[in-house]
Amino acid sequence: MIYFHIPFCKQACHYCDFHFSTSLGQKTAILEALHKEVDQRHAYLHDRTVRSIYFGGGTPSILDASDIDRLIDKVARHFEIASDVEITLEANPDDLHKQKVSMLRHTGINRFSIGIQSFFEEDLRWMNRAHNADEAESAIKRVQDAGFENITADLIYGYPLLSDEKWKANMQRLLGYDIPHISSYAMTVEHKTALAHFIKQGKAKPMDESQSAAQMSMLMETLTTNGFEHYEISNFAKPGHYAKHNTNYWRGIHYLGIGPSAHSFDGKSRSWNIANNAQYIQRVISGENNLETELLTLEDRLNEYVMTSLRTMWGIDLPHVEQVFGSAACKHINDAAQRFIERHEMIAVDGQHLRLTTSGKLLADHIASELFLLDGNDYH
């Protein structure tokens, strides 16, 4: 798997804490550095077949179609690209005008992730999104009309402006486009964002956990009733339309991240690029070390497996845990899960797998943390 972080946005969403710049002044230099980083780091992945490429950010739909095509070609120079490769472009609705979509038809892009977030104008203004309600309405249809079928769209819930009635309307409007995949996230307040500042200053209301839980329950019921599988806490797909790239993340497949702030994982360590465009460019072009690296302990790797796998419909595979991490670690997880199985009915046992129930999904992160191994104990 290969991930490209494109660090540019037209404007800053109030809730976003990802690395990006609203100036395109360094676009040419960033693209040059992305190409050079692929040349420098392609040996990081031992599997020479690439099954997914993901353009994220930031707002990668800011790039020209030719920029994207050249990056895909660069990957092809160092790797074999699978015949059924999934190549995803995250896109804002305002970028998906007719000419742009037509040009993208001539690239390797075969999947769109469209950041709708809401179909209501006042909500989009509150979030400081770059697109408006009309563009939210037209973007998906325009991509479909160009012949793209593999589409996912994002919605956000759990923020003060979103009444249950508006939330139902957002879901029904998105269902009307008959797309095969939907992602939806609760609004979270990240440190140092504009939203966090507004709440601290009393200019915005804080998020309400009970509202988020209620709207997540509505989401699960509405989408599963309409034929979607809830295959990961924030992701729903029609059968056979799971996101390959994200699913491989959750299953612990190794990946190479290219671009400022991008992360990579090789099974034993995690590394990440500096989150500064100018310094990233300078270090890559000069050949300096651009990475920070963290060696993962057995506990780190198992806890990450617990966190990610428990979020999916496949759940924790106990034989896998025993084979990779040892019988003591497997027993620890099984024992820790018992109170969520017996008393709270938040974990279900399905053969040799532990899966979250519908009520368990509302507390996924908390339940996972209760199953974690603690550093310093002997689980080997």
C-alpha cells in the first residue's frame, strides 16, 4: 500500500488538525519532493506488488490530473501495480467541476472519497468548509455521470447545529445517490484547532456525547436497513465494496507513506515524515534523513491489533493472537473480555473471534483500552 499526503487546502476547516497549508506557493517543490521520496524509499516495502494507492491530505483534488498521473507513473517505475489496484482520490465537492472530473477519467484514479460532511449550508459555514450546499448536491452526480462507480462519501454527526431531523435528511439524501460506500464520523474537538479555540472562548457550544451516541445509533440502523454492512466503526459498504486501502490498514498490512507528516509501517516499527512543508522539501531534495521512527514493542503491536481489529466486523482473531503474540497474551485478552461478554453484552463470541455488538460499538475505544496489555508485564 502507498499513501501520498498532499498538504494543501483552499481554507482551513475549523475542526481539522491534519497537516496542510492554504498557500499553493510550494506546490511544484512539494511534487518534486514526492517523486524523489518514492525514489529514495521504495525499498521500504518488501512486497513489490502494490494493491492500493491513496491520495489523501489536505485536499489532493487540488492537484491537476497530470500531477496525479505522474505520481502513479512514478510508483509504477518501482513496483508492480496489481491489475485490480484500488487508486483513491480524496476530493472536496468544489474541486469536482465537469472539466476536472473529465480529466481525472484519463488517470489511474478509480475510486473517489468525497468530503460532503453535510448538505446544509449553515452547517458547512459553521465547519468553514470550502464548498457550499449546491456543490455538495452536484458533486457525486457529476462523478457518476463521468462513469465512476466506486465512490464513498463522508458525513459528520454529533455537532450542535445538527438536529436529529437534519441528520436523517443528510443520510437519506446521500442514500439517494446509490453509492456503494459511506463513511461517517462523530465531530471531535482536537487540540489547537479553531473549533477548540471557539469553544474555549464561549463562541461555540461543546460537543454532546449523548447526541453523538444517539446519532451514531441512527446511522447504524439507517444504513444497515438499506443494505450496507457495518464493516468498521466509521465505515459502511454494500457487500463486496469494502475499501481495500483502509481495510488493509486495519488488518496490519505494511504501508509506505509519502509526503510531509505521512506515516509508514513495516510490521515492527512506525516512521513519519516531518510535518513542515519547507523542511520536508529541503531534507528530501538534499537527501537528509527526513524520518522519526518508533520501534514497536510486543505490547504496542498487540494493542494496536486489538484497537483496529475490534473496530471491524471481523473482530479479534484469537488463534492469530496466540500464534503471533503467545498464549499468555491470548488468555489476557479473553479474560479481560469476559465482563463485556457476560455483564454488558458489548462483545459477542463468534467461534474464535471477539466482535463488538451494536451497543459495544458505541464504546469501541473504551472497550479496546480495557483489553490492552500493559507494558512491563510478562505475556510471552
